Amino acid sequence: MTETVVLLAALLALLAGLAAGKAWERYKLRGGRWIDRRRLRGSPHYILGLNHLVSNQIDLAIDELTKAAQLDRDALEIHLILGNLYRENGQVSKAIQIHQRLLQRARMTTLEHAHVLLCLGLDYRHGGFIDRAAETFSEVVRLDPRNTHALLNLEKLHEEQHEWREARVIRQRMAEAAGDEHNPRDQAILAFLENELGLQAMREQRPDQAIRHFEAATHLDVKTVPAYLNLGDVRLALGQRKEAVEAWEKIVRIVPERAYLAFSRLKDAYAGIGAPERFPDLCRRLIDTNPQDWRARLALGEHLAANGAARRGLDLLLESLLHNPHGLAIHQAIWRTLSVLAFEESVVTRYINLTRDAVFYLDPHICMRCRYRSTELLWQCPQCHEWNTFVEERIATAEESEEAPA
């Protein structure tokens, strides 16, 4: 009986301890009175602030969350959100003050400390304090070695400073932290970083090292187009014309949609090795493989027009126009060819009929990540700094717009 009483007493003590713990989690003694922290999180200011934040009304969100923070000055998450909102609103100094003040708090866990430091590092980066940002992100990684956000920001800082070797090391650490060192995305970014190291070696007149970097890039990701282009350029500069052609032709085989980037190089190289007929053959193969390839038709049409077959060339240029009626490069090639044909009335009329609804543009490219626009194909976006995100934007013709489903 005594043992039963003791056991029951112990059980009651355990339940009482759990209840006290829950109460301590929910309530806090402040200024001689108990405050219900759950009610603070449910305060109208906190809820309204989150609603304004979701609606992208930053100023209103800041006002409401400031009131919520005054009700509970120890609420870490509210102050973190406020600091981040001030940063995004352009008030970097205020964001820095809030996050620095949070670092002075006692009894924060290691992960909480790392998260506050991460926010502070973002403040520094946004404000242009590059060295401070790098030091802060490095401290985050020291506290939390698998913090991919801090590693990513460190990588971008190195890239912005053209410190490609350091950026490569960080990307490798990110792959290791993710537990998948052969992730295609990581491999692709490492390949672009190897390509940049190759370009750096070219500028420093170290062709052998440049070749190693470009070849390493293609081994990491077989679709790294700029590495093939640059590898061929180095080979050509060393007098290795055959090897240069092999490098450029790999683009045609592996990434045919980017083959046009090597057209001018291959055309000159084929002529240099006494085989100019290989270039029109290449264009025809691309057209046969992809009937929508307007660039191959454009290149072949220009080639024929420049080599005494202006009418055949014009036919190909007009076919290219059907697939991309807005490309200014096609229109310019047609105008040049029409001048060679002395602006014959029949072909001019044909051209006018094809282009009646066309709007010219200079082959625009757009970043899929941040929508940044460029007239040329870029391998890294200058706005969001992501790799290989540009695609060519096509404007729908009037007929295509009318046929599109409602």
C-alpha cells in the first residue's frame, strides 16, 4: 500500500511539473505581473502586420508589427521580421540596429544566434558593406556549418568580386552540406565557375591552365556551352585549328539549340582548313533535325546569298521569317539580299505580305528567375546573379494570339 501511495505521489509530481513547464512556456513574469505570450502572438497588431506583409504593404506591416513588438519586447521572431522589413524597405541602418540589438540578448540558442547573424549579414550586403557581410556569413557557417543560406550568400559575394576560386570552394561545401555532391544544379554551377577560372587564365596568358579549366567544366556538366566556345578559342589561338573545330562541333551535337553561337567560328574555321562546304552541310543537318530552327536557316540563307545564290538564300531567309517574324536580324539579312536582287517587285511584295503584322526586336533574352531583359544571351544574370537562366523570349504573332485558348 505504501509503495502505491509513493508511486501515485511521484506521478502527481510529474504531472505538476509538466503543467508548470507548459505554464512557463506560455506565461512570463514581467514588471511584477504575468503576461500571456500566446495572447500576444494572437494580438490584432501581430495578425494585421502579417496580413499587410502578405499583401506586400510593407509600411503598414512595419507599423503594426512595431506595435506588436512593443507588447512583447522579447519576441525574437517579431523583431527579426521587423529588421528584415526595414532592410527591404531601404532602411538598412535601422535594420542593422535592430539585428545588432538582438545579438546582445542572453540565453539565445546557437541556431537562434546564427539566424540573427544571417539577417545581419543580409543587412550588410544590402548596404554594400561587403567585408562585414562576408565576416558575418562566415560566422554563421561556423555556428551552423550546414546553413545553405549563409553559404549561398558567401558564394554570391565571391562571384561579385570575381573571386571564382573561392566561390567554387563554397559551392562544393554547399553540395557536401546537402549530402548530394553530384546534384545536377550544383554540377552546372561548378562548371560555370570553372569556365570563369578558364577565362581568368586566358587573360593572364596561361593557355594550358585555361584548357584544363574549360575541359573540367565540360566534364562537370556536358552542356556548359561557353566552355566549349572558349576551349575552341584557346585551341585556335595555339594554332590547333582541328581541335578548335572539334570543341565547337560538340555544341552542335550536344546542345543543338545553342549551335548558332558557334556558327561564325565554324564558318571561318571550315574555310581555314579548306572545307567551306562543311558549313552549309551543318546548317542543313540542323534544319532537318529541327524544322523550327530559324537561326540555321538564317545562317544558311546569308551564306548562299554571299556566295552567288541570292535567290535561294532569300527563300531560306523568308522561311526563317515564318518561324520568327519579329527577329530584326532576319529582316536586316533580307534587306541586304533584296538589294543584291535589285529590289525585284515580286520578291519585295512577298516580303511585305509576310511582315505586315510583324514588330521588330533585337532577339531579346529574359532571365527566368528575375525577368531581367538583355539583347544578348548572358550566362549569369547581372541582377539576380543566377547562372544559365536566360531564354529567348518569343512574341506571339497576331494569328497565334487569336488562336490561343481563352
